Amino acid sequence: MGKLARKVAIIGAGMCKFGRNFPLKRNPDMWVEAWIDAVNKVDNGIEPKDVDACYVGNYSSDLFNHQGHLGPQMADLVGLTPKPASRFEGACASSGIALRQAIIAVASGIHDIIAVSGVECMTQLPTTGVTDTLATASDDLFEYPAGATFPGLYAAIASAHFHKYGTTAEDLMRVGIKNHENGKENPFAQMQQSISEIMASKVKSYEKQGRDVPVWKNEFDFLKSSANPMIASPLRLFDCSLVTDGAACVFIAAGDIAKKYTDTPIWITGTGQGSAALSLHDRDEITSFIATREAAKQAYQMSGLGPKDIQIAEVHDCFTIAEILAQEDLGFYEKGKAVEAIKNGETHRNGSLPINTSGGLKSKGHPVGATGAAMAVEIFKQMRGIAERNRQVKFDVERALTHNLGGSGGTCVVTIYQK
Amino acid sequence: MSEVKDITIQSYLEFIASKKLMGSKCKKCNEMYVPPRKLCIKCNSIDMEWIEMSGKGKIAAFSCIGVGTTFMEKKGYSMKKPYCFSVIKLDEGPMVSGQLVGVDETKPETIKIETPVKVKFLETEIKGEDPRIDLGFEPV
């Protein structure tokens, strides 16, 4: 399996504030903000003339915004034309793929520095339009007529995981509670509130409306109540990631050049990508993603590291059950054992393996095509020790991993970072 | 004997419309596929034949969905009236997706994985659209 032909590093990374930004901000606005934020993170500065190409990850601007051909559009906005500009699509793994392709192109010697862009503006469409657009990443011919939605597919995966390993709805809730606690500490997150703060604000709004004020004993009590409706059993509203507009930017540079821009490049030592049949029914296993296992195997092999070496990770928690599967498929925990680790606080930001310190897709938000690049932004911040507010982990991060999943597991990109 | 249909998605859908659940079987390695494949991904053979499934299987995964697809909303399902999406492992081996009926969708805890089911072709008539038949299942 492949090796990087020359060293590759991240020299700067940034993002815009995630949220329901439309119509105040559209893709071009958000991308320019992300670019400026990333430029500001390059210690010795960077100019468009230093950048050789623009790789854009975007899932479905065609359907969300009636705009295709994003490569040159994004390149032009930051002064990169007439250099090569391309768009990459792999559902929610789109900018993970753009990042990986940039790594490969820089390692090959074709380019020295590439600006990786992740953009998605989802809220331009009403909710039904968003649901239908997302559904095009699943199997339209055989899953759609059976009633499959994205939450429904992950819910079916959860049902099988519950049956096989005894996982419970409370185990899922712990993932959401943890990620909201992290998102609260991220000024770029869409929902900067813990679950208990959300409960308090709900009580306040009920009081204001003169409605009966509910009494919830604790977070679990709230999450099991009608205030958290069942979307697709066993997944409730707070098991689902958010509909978000956002953009992120990552500068990838060749090893010998990186030192010109910063004394502390974040090295990329492993990249892997895997695939699987679009339909759950066409796979051998429902409770494990083969695309994740394949991508992880490649990335670990390339870096010479194993799951035990990883100190922090950003994983694709599009639904709470997905974070559990990722922990298992990445080899952090044995199958069926991840929930115990969550219960013990191991994946909390002060635990032994902090996962999704950014707040994850659950709380930071999930502008699908921007998610992979935004994961790299969080890892960049954590490894540099510049994560905002109170979410910086308390130890020096030398080895980290991102896991970016597309659709219901049809695509996966895993990246490994070292200092 | 009638003409043997080419192994295509359209042929499979036409079989469903005539209430037959058909798959393809590799003549070389005996692997079976539903929906059918024209190319065996186990042994690379293209020597495939149609085979009718018994329609019997077990629930492998399911979810009772309240926020559904546009198609299911048109069929009258809603947050108050969820439907059940399921993945069924057929007795012959392959898995397929289908709506599961004859269960209490408002009480997902009463639906159990590995429950035996049999095929039920679901006829749908939506005003202004052609009537259609989709693959579904119900408990035995």
C-alpha cells in the first residue's frame, strides 16, 4: 500500500462560524471568511501567489443553491485564478476527499501548496428539500421506496447494534450530551449550549408562553421526553446532527516548503479512503462500516501508528450511533465496548481519548461538504494549543486522527496528523 | 416458454410489479443477489440466471420513521402515523430493503429483530400518479 512520496503538512487552517447563515451569508461569503481565518493562522503569512491550486469539497450546491462548477468560483473569490480549481464530491465526505486529494497531489510533486476548501449552504432550501437532497446520497432505487431516510438508515443500524451488543438509547444520549458540552466551548459552533442549558431555555420559553412548565429530573429525563421527539426509532431529534451552512479552509504544503511558513507545521502522516455499497442491504454487516475499517487500515499503515497511538480524534457523528460505530471501526475500542468507554468518560475532553472536542457534527453543525475540512481545522487548533474557550485538551497533542464518513457509510476518509 | 428477461433494474422492477421477488444466481459459484446483479462480484462471472425467492426471511434491522420521505408522506404517513423501514435477511441469504407492515409502528419496542417475515407486495395509489407496487414484508 502507498506511501507519501514526500512529506506533507498543514501550515494553516480556519473556518467561518457555522450556523443557519443563509441569506445573510452564502457559499462565496462563507468561503472568503474561512480563507481569511486560515490565512491569519499561517505564522509567516501566505498570499494567493504562493498557492498552486484550489480543491473544493462540496456535496450538492447544484440542488441546495442551483449552482454547480464551484472550483473556479471559489478560486476566483480569493484571487487564485487562473490556477487549477476542482470540486470533489463524496456526500458528507466531500471535503475529506478534497483534503486527501490535495495531500496526494502535493506528495506527488505536482503542486507545492494547495488551498483545500469545504463549503455547503443547506438552509436555502426548506426542510423537505434538505431531506430530499440528502436522500440522493443514499440508494434511490431500492432504499427510497422502502421509506429510507438518513436518520432512518442510521436508526436501522442502531436497531441492529442494540440487538447485537445490548446498546441502549441512553448510551446514544451520552454521546449527544458530551458533544454539546464541547460545542458550548466552540465560538464557531452552531449550538453553543449544553443539554442542560437547552433545558433551561426551554423552561423559560414555556413560562413566557404561559404553558405548563415541564419538570425534568436530569438530561436523560429531558432527552426521553416529548420535548425530544422520535424522528426514526430509536433516534430522537437530539441524536441527529444539525442542518448547517458553513465553510472551512486548510492549507496543505510540501514538507520542505512548509518551514518557510511556520516553525510548527502539523504533519500529515497517513491518509486512507474506503468505499462500500450504497445500500445497507448490499453489505455483509450492518453494525460496522467496512469503508471506515478500510480507510483506517490504510492510514494506520502509512503512518506506522495504530489506534492506541491516537491521542484525540474528530469522528463523523452525523447521528449519535455513528460516533459509537466510528470508535469501534477505527479500532479505539472492541466491537460493543465503545459505549462503556463513553459511560466512563474516556471520550470526554478531560478523558483519556477526547473525541469531538469541537462539538462534533451534533453541536458544531454539519454543513455536509464542509465537514471534513472543518475536522482538520479542529485538529490543527488542538495540536497548536489554540482551541478557544475551555475546550483545549490539557496535554500536548502529538498524534491525532480525523474520520469523515459519506452517506450511510458508502465513503470514508481517515487522516492521521503528527507534530 | 416466455422470453427470458435481460438482468436489468427495469426487469427486476417489472417482476416486482407482477408480484414476484426475483434475484440472480451465479451459475459458476452459486452466489445469489437481490436486487439482481449481471456481474457476480464474488467470482467475476457473467454467467447469471434469474431465480425466484421464497419471499421468506427475518428482520435484520428496522426503524419506525416519523419524519419520512416525500413518497411515504404522500402515502399518508406522518409523525403521528409512522411507518416501519426494514432490512430483511432472506432465507436464501441476500438482504433487501422493504416497508414492514402488520406491526405496531407507534410501539417500536414491540418489533423484534430476527422475527420471521414473509413478502407482501404493497399496492399504492396516489392521486394523480400511476398506481405502483413496492416490495414490502409482514410478520409470518
